[in-house]
Amino acid sequence: MANSYDLIIIGGGPAGLSAAVYGGRAKLKTLVIDKGEVGGLVNTTREIVNYPGYPQISGPDLMKEFKKHAETFGVEFLKGEVVRTDFSQAEKKVVLKKGRELFGKAVILACGSEPRLLNIPGEKRLRGMGVAYCATCDAEFFEGDEVVVVGSGDQAIEEGMFIAKFARKVTVIVLHDEGILDCNKVSAERAFNHEKMAFIWNSTVEEVLGEENVEAVKIRNLKTGLTSELSCQGVFFFVGMVPSTGYLQDSGLEMDKRGYIPVTEQMETNLAGIYAVGDNRVKYLRQVVSATGDGATAAVAAERYIEELDAFNSNVLQSEKKVLLLFFNAQDNASLSYRTVLEEINRKDGLDCKIVSLDTATKKNLAEKYAVKNVPTVLVLDKGREIHRLEGMEVLTSAHWKVMVG
């Protein structure tokens, strides 16, 4: 079907594109959906010098290489905005703004995050031309320059000191009275004693000035109302990040209070077949190189999930024979005998059933799907429909197998 895929990736930044490369290489029918230009936030970075294999490359150029690589494996790209999802069924549904519905066996969420904007004049226009939001990404490009930092929390002050390794001077614009910062006391003390750090108190930035590059900022004093201009070549805004997960609010997906998605080591969310990678997940380092690792991990995990899903559908749900579906725990020595018991029952009673064994430790999603609480548990399935269930010792002692199976 034209709208059906093995793997749907929402977001075309480095995490999503890395996942696409691995998905396409695994011969999964893979689709990347992105509402903007492929590359995401990396497109705002003029130069990247810390991605292995590329001593110096622009963000847009690196993302073009990523996309080209994915396309060599047959990955499809679609420009569109996802506004609604339904992850409750085996086939996950993704709905676009214009109403188009797409279906995937697995979905990788790579929608990233956005810096919280002040939305002041010049901020968006000069983004990537002196306006920046990531010191680790861009600080070294302001070697010997004068830089303004907006914000006074941990991120702003700590990133400001990092920028000061390169800049001639870093001026921090603070909303509060003199001496009051929102960061931890240790960072505040270090910043106050830093020879390159200066502070302007009770103030806010009203406008970023410049034609093709940042040339100055307009500052307003909150107490006097007076405005002034401060010459600079760069402005770093550290007033928070916002994960782009608003469209997932009613999806059943677990998120923290900020909207970030917690995941396992395999990038699994709390929903089967749904993975989260890159800047929209709970993580320590938000860089291109860490995002690509996320994408690779999630795609491999999704590939295995899809393989297991396809095998279960063909071997169990589409079986012409009735199926004895055994859930057991491989770490329990007694569990090893359960299949032998079922095989003996199947032979002795002439049931002619297919026996399928699932270890609950590795097949947690299926155990949850069938509400298996105890082991051993055996479900009698007829064309995928549960007709009987036995739990615990009933599996070993029941004398009514032939009656139940019919």
C-alpha cells in the first residue's frame, strides 16, 4: 500500500537521518517526514569542526551528505507536519496536517527540540549569522570577538564561561538586581571572578542589530526604562529549550514534565514499536555525533522488533492450525520442562496444534499485550483469537486439553 511502511521516522535531523540510513540498509521500507528543511537545528550552524571525518563543514552541507546517503538505500522523504498519532494498534498511524494518514510497523520519533525564543526583532533574521543557541557548537567561531549572553541560569553562566575561552569579552544580560543569578552558587562565584565576564543588571535585550551579521544589541533597563546599544559580534540566547513533542500529548507516550521522552538503552519508549532519538529524548549530550548514535541504535532495535512482529504474525496469528502459545521464563530451570510437557500433551491427546514458546524476559511487549502475569501461561489461539487460557500448575495438571482445543 502506498501509505504503508515498515519504518516511519518523524524528523529529518542527524538522529532521524542516521536512523534512515540504517533502516534503508536493512531493506526496510523507510519514510522520513520533516515539516521543514531536512537537517533540523543543525542547519543553523555555520561551521562544524567536531564531527569525525569532517575537519570543517557547514551544518547544511553535512545534512545534505546525510540525506544523500539515506537516499542511496531507497529511503523516501516527505515534507509535512505530523499533528496526530495513534500508536495503540500493531500498525501505527501518523496523521499529517493536511489529513493524510500514514501507517508503519515501527515509528522513530526524531522531532528534536527548539531553543525557547524571545521573539525580539533581529533574532530570527540573524540566526546563524551571529545569533546562536549552543556554545559547544559555535563558541570557537567567536575567537577574539565580543559576545553577549542572554540568561542567568546554569546553562547560561556555564556556557558563558565556555564562550569566554574564545571570545575577548562576554557580557551577560541579567533580569535581576546586581549580584543575583539563577545558577548554582559555585558557577556564580566562578563567573564573578572571571576576568573576561561582565554583567549588565536589571536589563533585557530588546533587539539584535545588524545587516548581514550581528553588530550590536539594544538593551533596556527594567528599572529606568532607558535603552542603550552594546556593540558585539555574537549573541547567545540561553533561556531554555523546548522539545518538539506537543503533537504527542494524547498518544499514551510517557514524557517528563518538560516534554522530553525517557527511553531505554535501545531507545525504546513505553509503547511497543515506538522509539525516541536525538534532542527530543531525555539525554546528557545534545550533539550531532550523539544524535547519530541514537538513530543507529533505534533503527537496529526497530528492525529486530519488525522481524519479530512479522514472524509472530505468520507463525501464530495467521496459522491454519490452532496454536498453543507458551509464555515461560528461561531463567527458571523448571520452565525448561514446560514445552516438553506441551509436546507430550499435543502428541498423546492428538491435538495437532502448533506450539510456540515465548520467553517473557525477551518478549515483554507480547507478554503485556496478552496480559500475562504468571509463568507458565498457555494461551490456546484459533486464527489469532484466544479461546482458552491456563496459568501456573494448570498447564501441567489439566486433564481437559482435548476439550479446550476442541
